[in-house]
Amino acid sequence: MRGKKSQVTRYAYISVASFVLIMVLWEAFCRLGFIEPIFLPSPSQIFSRALKMYDQGTLFLHVIASTRRVMVGFMVSSLVAIPVGLFLGSSRFFKAIFDPVISLLRPLPSMSWIPISLLWLGISETQKYSIVFMGSFAPSLLYIIESTRNIDPILIRAAENLGATKRDVIKEVILPGAMPQIIAGLKVMLGIAWTCIISAELVAAQEGLGFLIMNAKEYFQTDTIFLGMLLISLTVIIIDVTFRRIEGRLLPWTR
Amino acid sequence: MKRLGFTKIAKAILVAMITLIFLIPSVYATDKPEKITVVYGGSSWLGHYPAWVGMEKGTFKKRGLGVLFQRFYASSGRMGALVAGDLDFASTGSISGIALMASGIKTFYAFGTQDSYATVEGIVAKEEIKSIKDLKGKKLAVTFASSAHVLALDILEQNGLEPVKDVMLINLKVSEMPAAFKTGEVDACALWTPMFNKLLRMKGAHLLLDDTQFSLFKKYGLGPGPDLLVVRKEFIEKYPNTTKAFLEGYFEAVELLKNSPKECAEVLVKLTNLTMEEQMGVLKDIQWYGFAKQRELMDKPGSFVEGMQKLADFLVKHKQIDKAPAVKEWVNTAILK
């Protein structure tokens, strides 16, 4: 046990050391003038941009705006995808009916929904939520269908033999059985939902990390672009850690 | 002796002829473009009319040049492509040019400005909005980081209004504005030609103001985003003859625009999708600057560059860029000799 712990600590040290080394090399590479800052700003330049934005009070404004958009779009997408996915995963007949539609929706990038969403929803916040929703719904749905179909059919048959109705089977067998996989899938989908933020904030956005990146592009402020990218990654990491904690509480047997 | 003399003369003639054969094309070749295709970054904006007219009217072709007209939606994309080495020449909105200068990149030169325009950019509003003050509490669509954005910021400041607090600025592409205006999601739009003219034709729309109200226009005759001609530094060093040929062809097209606007409008409608009447209307409002005027504007005394410097200071004041670049450092008029 102690040996395992020390091994974990060792790997943590390796990760920290490699990160520090990359940062030092990156900084040195930029300071020695090997590359123009417009193509690759130094870490210190990105950091000073973050400080400046913090002083102006705009740094967290962007993070909060994007997090809100992603979380609303993703939650609605999950709330629809989970029951529909469970239902389609447990019924071959209905899955056959919806398969063509899902197959058509699945490859569409979130960006392709912008013109339609503008026509349907205008330039409101709902339009931005809808971009995240459409970008994450089809992959979430497919993941949940697959998770449902991975349940051992013997368990389903056993429940049915004991007189369980279709609804009981979904509620008592499929849902608890598929839940660990669904939650693991949703964590991946949350990452996918964050990739939609640039598309979501491309139109009529005044704040948000996607807006920050795209607006900085117009002024060739590469340090701000990198900062926006870094903030997306950090926010996703923080949400992922939070998600893991919730998962640990909801599903203690998966720990 | 006589035979020897004849042989010598024959040899001398032969040598002279061979030398001539090699000399004539080499003298000719010194003016020949080293590169026959120039990649130009453009769009349907009026600043690109000379390049388009030059292509359509053959002013480049007769100098042995082919021009590839690459379209970009925004100046920033065009300038990014220039820095990446994918474009040779471009015309850019000066805001992007200044922003790129502010980033410290030195791989391009500004060498001229082809036009001065007014009344082709402005704020179009709903009929009930009669003055700028009426914009208070309303939604104004602008494309962030564009000349129309600068115009909007300036106009609001002149009228004691603050963006966000008093007027909600909605970041929209010009092409998305008519739909947002029609559905009532925005109350006014700050935009430029050709969409400016199209929006003005819409029912319930009227012109609130145009770019002649811009503070720097009032003082210096400078619009919110004057056009700037730029070239890749490496290109002019490597291909001086191509540069010369391109500039000759380009400014010949400028002269055509000055002297035969109707003839030019006929080819420009293919670029802008405006009607002939609208196209003539746009051309009427443009003052074209020919080759002879360039050095005066850019160098001696360089009033245009002075104005650009004021615009850079304006952008810093409105927190659009961090620091104002010394615009003069990017100006190169040597290629205009």
C-alpha cells in the first residue's frame, strides 16, 4: 500500500517536472527570439495578459459566461439523451425507426447549426445553448444507447421472468447497470460540449472564452488567444474533477 | 593576308552577332516580371475595386502578370494570410493594419492608400430612432474590430453615451445584420457597403448617420477605417520587376476608375452584386488617389500616415489595442519610385 502511494507520488513529481521543463524551454525559446511572439507568445506574456484582464475584471466574466452556456446546453442535452437513449437502447424496434435520423445528425459539426439556429432562435442566449445542445446531443445519445445495449441480456431476461414490466426493467436493471458507463460517457461528452463554445459564441456574443479568442484574432493578440485556450482547458479540468467527485458519491462501487 | 583579314572580320561579326543575340533578351529580361502570378487579398469592399478592375480590364495582363484574387471576409484574415506568406499584395482596413503593427510584426510594408470615401459606411436605424441619443437602451449591431465598430464607439462618445451601459453593442457579421434588423432583434446596425446600401433599401430603415460624422473625418478627413495598401516585405525584395508591373497595372486601373466609372461599374457589379445604379452611386462617393499622389500622402508630408497615427491612438484610448505602434516604421514608399 505504502509502495503504491510512493509510486503515485513519484509519477506526480514526474508530471510536475515535465510541465516545468516544457514551460522553461518554451519561455527560453521565445526570449531568445527564435520565433515572433505573434506566432507563439511566451508563457510569461500569457500570464501578464491574464493579470491585466484580472485587474480589468474581465477574466472571470468570460469564464463564467462560457461555463454557463456549456453547462446549460450540456445539461439539457443530457436530460434528453439519457431517457431517449435508455428507451432506444432497450427497444430494437424503436432504434430501427430512429437510426436513420441519428445517423444523419451524428456527423454534423456544431458550426453547421449556426445559420439554422439563427433563423429559428435569433441572436439570443437560447441560440448559444442550442449550438452546444446540438453539438453534444447526438454523440451523447449514441453513447447511452451503446451503454444500454451492453447490459447482460441474462439479467434482463431474469427480471422479465420474475414478472418485471418493460418500465421496471429499464428502471431497475438497465439504468443502474448502465449508469457507470453513462457517467463515464457524459464526462467525455462534456469535453465535446466545450469544443462547441467557439461556434456558440461566434455570433452576437459580447463575452465568453470563444468570443475572447475570436475577438483577439481580429487584433492579432496571440497571447489572449492562448490565454483563452488555456482557460478552456483549465475550466474543463476543474469541471472534470468536480464530476469525478460527484460520480464517487453517486456510484461508490465504481471507486 | 587578305584572307586572314576577312576571316578576322567575319569572326568579329560572328562574335558581335552572338553577343547581340544574348544581350538583347537580357536587356529585355531586366523588365520582365520574375514571377508571373501575384496573389492579391481582396473582398467586395470598394478598396479592392482597382485590383478587380485591373484584372477585368487587362491592365495586369498586358504587363505579363496574372492576378489571383483571394477573397476574405475580414481584413484580419487577409493580414494573417499576408504574414503567413500566402498573399503578396493586399488592401486592408487600417484597423487590422494598425493591430498587426502593434503586434510588432515587421514582415510587411504599407506603401499607399488608394481611396478616400465617405457616405458608404454608417449607422442604419429603425425609423423611430431619430437621433443618436434615441439609441439609449437600444441594441446596435456592429462587427467587432471593424471600422464600423470604431465609428460606433466614436459616435457614442461624441454623444455622451457609453457602450454596454447605455447602448448594447451586438457583435454581428455585416451579412447577418439584415436578418437581425428585419426580425427586430437589433434596433440599428453600423455597417458598410455593399450591405449598407442593401439595408438602406429595407422597409422601416433609415440612415441615422454616415462616416462623415466620425471625429477624425471632421478634423483630418480620415474615415474610421481608411484603406491601406500593403505588400509582403520578402516579395518586393525577391521580385522587384513583378512589384513594379503590379503597381503600374494597379494604378492604371485607379485611373480607369477615375476617368471611366461607368465602364468600371459594368465589371464591378460581378464582384459586388449591386445594381448598376447602386454601383454608380458607390463610385460617386469615392475619391481615388493615383500613383502621383501616393508619396505625398504617405511620405512627404505624409498626412495620411499622420491620420493613421491618430487612429492608432484612438484604438488605444478605446482599449482595442494595448499600445500604439509608430506607423511610420512600416511605411515604405521606395517601391513607388
